Amino acid sequence: MSKALYASRPIPPAVLATLDTLKAGQRIRITQIVKVGSTKTWPVVVEGVFRHVDSLATGLATDRLRQDDIVIPVIHFTKDNKEMSSITVDERTKIDVVG
């Protein structure tokens, strides 16, 4: 795993390899599969200019088990309309460098 990125669950190797090579200013296309209910899924695609990637710790601010803490990678990018956005990486994430 990248030295600069921590996650509590495995990151798909192809995604990790891409994240390790991205540089600020590169144009990227991120595809994720959205699932609603038990059977309906569809792809969602977004493009923008990569800014950086880091880790986001989620969970409750209560005294719970350490296993309840989830740390996920977050990709920060700027959309064509100048909106600064971010997406969390999951097992269905695909990242492509565009251009």
C-alpha cells in the first residue's frame, strides 16, 4: 500500500497503482457502481482535475471497539464547472487518467 495512504480495508490493486502515480493537475475519470436495494445497479462516471488523495476516518465519537473505526481513501478533484469535489474509494471504483 502507498506510504501516504492508509485504509482499514483492502484497496483494489489497480486503483492503488493508479493512485500512486497520479500527480496534481492530471485529468481523471472516476467510475463507480451505485447500488440501490438488493438488485439495481448502474455506473456513475465523473471527470475532473486531480488535486490529491488522502484518508478519511469515519465512525462515531464514542468509546467503541477499534474494529468499528473505518478509514477510507478519498480522491479530491475539481470538476469542469470549477466545483471542488471528492469521492471515497470502494471495491467498485475505477480510475482512469484522461488524455
